[in-house]
Amino acid sequence: MGVGFYVSTFYLFLWGMLEHLTIVAKWAKDLTIDETKCGIRSEKFWKEFNKIDPRLSIFVRQPKISEWISVMADMQHAAAHRDLALPTTVVSATEDSKKSDDEIRDIIRQEDSYMYESILAPVMKSMEPMMIWLWRVSKMKIVAPSMVVLKWGEKAYLRDPVMSIDHDLQYLTAIIDAFLVALFNTSARTEC
């Protein structure tokens, strides 16, 4: 839960930074567009900004950058409008995890014999389904340690937000750099 909270917060702030770059651009370039129409994916913003300099729009619409922005939109949307993007472990079955409930029950009774001796039989019987499930999960193979499911319309995909933080910060930094150059680098303006 803690990781999910911090990951969700990270992606909310990351998306906010992308959106606020367009507001900085609005004020730096004296655009006539209203702040509420600014946004990294706002066609109205890019139409207005392209009148001044289309190069930034070309950069943001490159396939790799555009695809990354779409993934960040999915991450932000999940964090802001649905449940927290709680990373979970993706597992696959093994021979042990495929054992029947009866086989696992026999194993648990041997491994945890002290519990069966010290806890009343009706209580143990009520605990067995959970114990069987926990034993089965403990024997599964870990495929990915911290995945979230992202959904966009009909499509759904898995993403590891924890392992992606470095990657996402690199893309965010590249976009920030592109905005800073486009907005404040006077030598870039004179070379055109």
C-alpha cells in the first residue's frame, strides 16, 4: 500500500509538471490562450504555440515521446480517477502450486503440526482454506515483482511503475529541456 501511494503520487506530480510546462509556455510567449486550455495533449494549446515556433510540437509528437506521454496519461488517469495504482506481484503456476487442496492440506498438517495440536479443530478447519491458498501462492514463480494494470478504453496493459521511474524521469527531463530551449534560449531563436 505504501509503495502504491508513493508511486501514484509520483505520477500525479509528473503529469502535473507536463501540464504546467504548457502554462509556463503560455506566459513566456504571451499566448492568448486561456490557462484552462493549456495542456501537453491540448490541440488548442499546440495550435496557438505553433504560430510562434512549431519545433517544440514536432519534438513532442515524435512517436517515442508521444507514446510515453500517452502512458503517463494512463498512469495519471489511474491515480487520479480510479484506485491507487497498487503494484502487485505477477506469478505463474509451478508443479507445487498446482497440487490439489487435499495434497496441500496434508503438507500443511505436517509442516504446522504444532498448530493442529494447540488450536481447536473447528478453528483450524476454518483457517485451512486461507492456509492452503497462502501455501499455494508461496510456491508460485514470480514473473514480475511490481506490476500495475492500466486500462484505456478497450486496451489494457501491464507496467512496472517502480522499475520505470528512472526511464520516466529521463523522458520528463528531455521534455523539460526541450521546453526550456524553445522558450528561453535566445540563440535558438536567432538561428531560425
